[in-house]
Amino acid sequence: MTAPPQAQLGIPEVSFIGRTDVPVMVSDARLRGRVSAYPKATGPVYVDSGGFNELKRHGRWTVPAEDYIARGRRCQREFGTDPDGRPWLHALWQQDWMCERPIIEGGVVAGQRYAGTRAFLDPGKVLDYDQLVVVHQMMTVLNGKRMRELAPDLPVGYVVQGDTPDSYVRCVDMFRDYAGIDLTQEPIVGVGSVCARQNTDEFRPIMEALHARGLNRLHTFGVKVTGLMACRDLIASYDSQTAYLAARYLRRRMPDCDEHQSTARTCANHLHAGLSWYRDIDSRVREACHRPPAARRPAMKRRPVLERGETRPLKREPPTDGSETAIASAVQSSQDMVGTDRALDRDGRDQRPAPGLPHGRTRRKADNDTLLPRPPRRDRETGRRARAVAGTPTNARRPRRRAPAATPGAPVRARRAGDAVRTPTAPRR
Ligand SMILES: [Zn+2]
């Protein structure tokens, strides 16, 4: 029997912080634009940096670490403290760099458009995917170092990133070597880039490798039930933003809806919908933790986990054409770009954003407009999309269809009673 992991409820609205005592996770994207005071918390609050959406949309961090830390300080102040005087802000997760392939390479995956960090880090396409994973790990480590320097007083949460079990362990060593941070001493460490891997055989080996390296308090972001159940003995806490999905797909108000003031047609953003997810998953996990783990099928043959200080050569040796310099310059240029208004298009060319759009919804809409060209109009009769012809605006209105011209000699319908009688207007003088 193992201690059950702690569930954290992802919340889409800042106001929920003051309305429930269950642990909640709120994204910095929700806190960013809020001018009025944050609510007084009534339970533990974890702040996520919103890195996935940031990198997905922009291909890089546009939020300076200083701004994020300032917001973290504000959270600690305004959320208040529990009865024992401990701040309700339990963790401020760092601004990490995920290593999922779509995040790095960009493009459209499963209907979602990713800007791709390669367009900024390696526009010349010198580095391969494995090397860009190293760049992302390095960026994560350097951000962790920066956040520790800026805010030794805040509960900053560090995130290990990677691709394979070995690369996650390498990231732990990078934290020690380049930032002087010993993750084995941290109260909680996040495991990034596992959202898409949780239902596969890759998830458990990663978690086992980190445990073997001495990281026994691990948080997984965006957990899915299958992965959670398979690794419940290796996870200290987990969160989910999908708590409201069931309510969204229900397409009507739930029978036990208590948001009497709300005029929404579904419960997609109601706290009670999230809480019902929370209670359900929490009881299932607790119940599962009291059962002995089911006999697993024999593990796939894996390479032994690296011991501390041991290294293993990369799958592919890095080319000796100065790629180390390319990695270093990619890291440097990306750091230079944080907080500036410099933007590159998908081919790596410099592109200024539209002027006069400081931040928030307007800018996001402008980004969408530039990133996602509107698909061509569908033909009314066939339903097919018009083929784009170079130089032809596909969104242009089609010419209005005219009535067929009367053919000479065709029979003319006789005028009936009720037809509008058109009187010729007098010629203008
Ligand atoms: Zn509701």
C-alpha cells in the first residue's frame, strides 16, 4: 500500500481560488491580465506558468522571468495564509521548455497549430531533434537558475524535461551542474512533457528512472487516468485541466448545477463540475492505492538506468561541424528575445507584430490572424473549398448570380392582378 497522490484541480477562473478548499492549480495566463486583487485563498494554490500554450502559440517565452516573479510575489501576498500562518501559495512552477515534438518542430498536429521553437532556436535547421531537446533542457535549467536568483523567498517549483528516461536523468544532472540546484532536496519536482506519453509504455520507465536518481516527490502535469493508475505509486501529486470536459460535452446544464446566477447553457466553466471530477478521481485513486498493484505484464527490455555521474553516449553523435556553437547561440538568441517584441515568421524571417496591440485578447486575436490564415470559402453547391489561386483573394465575395437574360422569342407571362405595376419615372432634367 502506498500513500495516495494528491489531486489538484485545474481552474479556469481565478475566483474559484476563494470558493473551495481543495488544492487548485491556476495558470499564470489567468492571473496576468487581472487588475483587481486576487481572491483570498481558502485552500492550497499552485501557479502554473502556462508554458505549453505559450510555446505552442509563440514558439518561445514572451513573459520575462521578472514579470512572472513579480506576479508570484503578488500571489503570495494576496492569496493570504492558512490558520498556521503558512502562505496558501504552495508552488510557483518555473517557466519551463517542453520537449514534445510538435512544440519543437511546429506545424499542425491533431488540428492544433504549433508555432515551433525551431523557427527561433535553429532557423538554419542545423540541429536535429535530440539536440534541440538538449537546448530546451538548458533553457529550462537557466530559467530555474534565474528564478532562484530573483526569488529565493518564493516556493519555486522546478521541472525536469526530456524525451527518454535517460534524457530526464540528464536534465537532473544539468540542474546540478549549471544551476547548482539539487533536485533531490526539493519538496516537489515537476515532470514535464509527459502529457502525450502517459498512456504508453514510455511513462513508467521515465518515472522509475527519476525515482532511481533520488527524486521521490514528483508532480505530473495534465494527468490522464490510465497513466495515473499505472504510476500511482510513483506520483506525489497530479493536476488536470480536463475536469470540465465531461460538463462541456454534456451540452446542457447538469441536474445538480448550483450556479443559479449563471446564464451559461452548459456547466463547462462551473466550479461544481470541476469538483465532481475531483471527488471522482480522488476516490478512485485512493481506492486503487489500497489494492495491491495488479501483476504487470513483463517489462520491455530496457537499458539499465544511469548511475549518478555516469554518462552514456548520445544515440547519434553530434556532428563535428560546430553544432556546439549553434546550441550556445540558439540558447543566447532565445534569451535575448524573451520580453522583446521581436517576432519571426515560420521561415525564421524577422517580423514586427502589429503596432498598438500591447497584450491580452486583442493581441492574441491578431496573432491568430497572422498564424492561422482563414480557409477558403466553401462553394455553396458542391461544399468543396475553392482552390486557392496565386494572387486571388480566396475570401473575396463571389459575384452575385443574375437571373438568366430573357431569350428573344420566349413566351412572356401575362400580367396578373397583384403584380407590382412599375411606372416609368420621369427623366431627370
Ligand atoms: Zn453548472
